[in-house]
Amino acid sequence: MDEYAGRVLADRYRLPRPPADEYELVETRAFDTYSGQEVLVRQVLLPEIVSAELVSAEPPGDDQGRAQRDRPNDSALRALDAARAAAAIPDHPRLVQVFDIFVEDGSLWIASELVNARPLAALLVDKRLGAYRAAEVASDVLAALRVLHAYGWTHRNVTASTVLVCDDGRAMLSGLAAGAAQEALCGYDPVPAEVMAGGAGTGWGGPDSALEQERARQARITVVGPVTERWAPEQATPVHENWQLAPPVGPAADLWALGSLLFRSVQGHPPFPEESTPELVQLVCAEPPAFAEESGPLRPIVESLLRPDPEERPDFEELEGWLRSLIRSAPEPELGLRTVSVPTDPRKLPIVRRRGELVRRRRSAAASASAASADSLSGMSHRRHARTKQDRPARQSGQVRQTQTKTRPKTQQRAPRRLGARLLILILLLLAAVVLYALVIMPRNDPSKDGSHSGTTTHTVPAQMPGSGSDNKPDSTSPTTPATKAPTTPPSTQPPATSAPPGTDLGGDFALRKDDAGFTVAVHTGWQRLGKNAQNQVRYTGGDFQLIVVPGRDPVSDAGADPMAYQSNEPELAPFRASQWASAGGLRTLDMGGSAAAEGEYSWRDANGHQVYARNLAMIRDGKYHLILVTGPDNQRADVQRLFDKAAETYTPTS
């Protein structure tokens, strides 16, 4: 409480004592004495003082509200109503929550959530953002704008000061209530018609004539100031007699603000000069913005958002796709540039003693003997630094040192060194046992014996797979492998089992199936075949796992001869491309017996919020593409890898 020793607002919010060099209070922390939490308080100056009767918590009735709206000097009341209507929007992870709005001492005060974040404007003071980092921030801001537009609101206040970058990297959007209050002060009506119809606002419809429209624009020049993000062309267009034909202010104005924000973040300066507000408004209407030459891959997005005509700006779906593709194409960070080299001098390396104390290695044998004698003298009292008066002369003459060295048992002197040697020998024996187990006992597959999938790595996992129908009962004929029980399936949908090709170890939980669709593949025992669908996909399922085989659906003449390019656009990976939380890795091209192929691993979040992991293989056989796709839960990647390896090793077209 000593930190918040300033004034008290609304008999509730305690402000900190302002510094001596600051006079006006615009935005500051405050302590809420009701909830015991810290909040953020923002001040919006009003042109007049509103009496207590007009700012009561209960909204006025129809007759009273109509009388108040008909008053010539009720801009402060309209600002209060607009801010309260904006604060009524439901909470969202990308929007800052507003707690309270009140009027005191001729100002409108907004108490909102205090987020562990810094405004984007503060970050841009230190350095500019990269194109890919700016795209991540814009994607979060776009998610917040889509929520507001779904409720019918236009933010109108997307600036570098209202975009907050949190400590964990995500971005949040604030300033909706303050922006709505400022728009109402200027004479506009920011409250959507849907909100007014629901009874949450007391809108008046905005300016009714060209004269009122021009007055509102001039007032906005004074209140808003030279901020490019808040002056979209449809907001800065001069008003004439045909003012009703001007483009309305809608979601496209927020896209203009987002484009200007991206320009400022990457270029380091706004797209228009901001020395004077009237000059800025005139340039926005008459001149094109500066070229985003240093924006890199973000340049086409910025230039499309800063188009003067609102109809020519991209829609939200298209913009979201552009940003998602740009973020996915970001290069991996370079490792090792800031790596600190470890000193190689063993005398400078710290060692860990048996008691867990971190000390330096002793420099000489004399110092070691001195420390050993000190420990022997203190052995009775268990104190490291205890010295008696009778011991000091003996230590100075060297008699105690010689006596203790002679009488001390050799096992006690060499115990720490012998313990370290024993631990080292034990670790080496364990490593040798692991290597011996991997070379002799574990089953091995020789990729050279089967040229169908060179370069594929085999992972060994327990024989029982989730969803395979195993009953967890051990088999009497196999002491290590649990038995699996295949569910009963119709004979017409279950392909017959065949013998495995020479050199292929299927194990006890896989069976080679000859499918009527024209291929042979190893499938986990107990899995069910779902048949071929309209996309020529043959699917085998077992619990949360699924094997999809496409035997020669797309010819090379139509899809191209590059398996990597085909893999990135194949229909089977459409859920991966549609997900906002997706990643890919391990993409590489293969030479499988003289045929080109490509494989990769993918992870995405499906419509139910589950994280999916997939291994994919696209190979060319007889002028057509053959696909193998195995999907499963992301936390069971080893099982997905094992299923994929078995299918890729044994897949053979039969027709």
C-alpha cells in the first residue's frame, strides 16, 4: 500500500504518487480496494463535467434518455454510454477486459485488466520487428478484430499503443472503450445498430447533415491527433454536399489500421508524416502511402491493406490465410551464434563434492593435505572451521599434521576417489549392456533386403497398439510379447492375409493384407478396413489410429513429377493446411528403387481440439502417385512411426 499513496478515484481506486515532472495523468496503475487487485486506469478528458444524476449506474428510461440525447451539450453523456456499451462485449483471450467506467473531476475513467505486457510502441522504440514476428503480432490482432466484428463493432483505435505484446509472445488488443468514447465526443455514433436494438446502448445515429458531419471531422482532428492508424481514407474524406455517398466506416477501417501498424513495425516509421494532423488528413486522402521497401515478404500484405478504396482491401479470410502461410514459411532460428565456449583448463572447472557443495579444485597437494588434516581435527565435533587454542601451536609446528596423516586409515583417505571410480565403472557397464541389447536381442530390419523404402527408420514399440483390440492378457507361447485379439469383421471388408516377402519381419502384431484395390500392405492385426471412398482412399482404422492408402490415383502428367510439391498439396493433408495450429518437419525426397518419393511428418489441431500427428509418404509408381498416410494422437508418436514404417516397407502395387 505504500506504493499507492496518491489520490483515490471513485472511493475505490488508489493511484500511485505521480513523479514531480509529470502533471497530466493519462494511463497508470491503480489498486482496487474492493477486489484487492491491481488494475490499469486510463483517463479520457471530457469537454464538460457531468453531474451525478446523469452518470448513475442505471440507464435512463426512454423518455428521459430521449430528452438527454436531444440536449445540445450531451457529448460527455454519449461518451459514457458508448464506453459502457463497448465494455459489455464478452471476454476473449485476445481482448483486454474492462472492469469499470465512471466520470469524476471532468474526466472519463476506464479501469481495465492489468496485463503483463508492454505496448508495441515501447518495443518499437528499441528496435523494429522482423517480417515474420510482425506477421505473428498481426495474426493475434486479426483474431481480436474478428471477434469484435462478429458483435457488430468497429474498433477504430488500433494503434501501436493499444496493441500489447505479452511476456509469452502473444499479442492482445485494448482501447475499444476509450476509442468509442472519443468517437462519441467528436459527434459520431460508434455503437452498432444491433447493440442499440438490444437495449445496451443509447445511440443517437451520428451526424444528420453535411454541416454536422464536417464539424465532427474537425473535432476528430483535434481529439485524435496525428495517428495514421486512426485516419483511414473513409474517416478522413472531406465532407461535401454529397457526403452521404462517402464510404461508411466499417471493418475495412480496422484493416487499414492493421496495415499501417505493420508498416510502422517493420519499416520503423509510419506510411505518412505525422508532424501535423490537418496535413496528415489531407495526405491520406490525396497521396498514396510510402513504399514498404524493407518489409520483405510482408510487403504485398501491407500494400493491399493500405489501398484507399475499402472495397479493394482483402477480406479477413484471405488476410488470415496470407499471414498463416507467411508464419509457416519462417526460417528456423540459427543455433550456435551465441554459444559460450566452455573453458578447457581442468583447474578452472568446478567439481561437486559428496556433500553437494560447489567448490574449486585444489591447486596443490600441500593444500590438499592441509585440508585433510583440518577435517580430521574437526571430525569429533562435525564443524568445518572449529579451531581450539591447543590445536593452533601443534598445527604451526607440523606435528599434528604428521600424526594425523600416519594414524588415518588408508580407506578413509581414498574413499571419495574409490567411490568415483566405482561409479564410472558401473556407468560403463550399463552402457555396454544397452549396446549389447540393441545389437543382439532387439529385432532388426535390413533396409537393403527390401528396396521398396530405402531411408526409412524403424522404431520398436510394444506389440500392443492402442485401439487394436488387445485384451492385455499374456500369451503362453510368447514370454515377452502380449497377445492381440482381432475384432470380428465381415469377411467382405477384411482383406485376406498373405505371407510376408523374404527379409521382412512383421512381428506378431502385423499381418500382410492383399487389398482388392490393387496393393499389398502390412496392417496391424485387429484393424478394420472401411473400404474405398469417393477420393479413391482405402482406410484401415484401429481406435485413434488410421492408415490411409491411395493406390495410384493422380497421374504424374497432371500432378507434376516433383513428389515434394505434390505432397504439399495432396488432398489427404487438407486438415493440416486448414488448421491454425500446425507444424511440419522431416520433409525430404527419397529414391525408392529408382522411383522418386517424398515423405514428411505433420502435426495439427483438428476441429475437436485434439492434436493429431501424421507420417506421410508420396511415391511415383508406373507414372502415378501412391500415398501412405498414418495418423494418430500426438502424444503417441512412436506408435504412429512404427505403423508407418511397417506400411511403407511392405507396400507393393499388385495391378
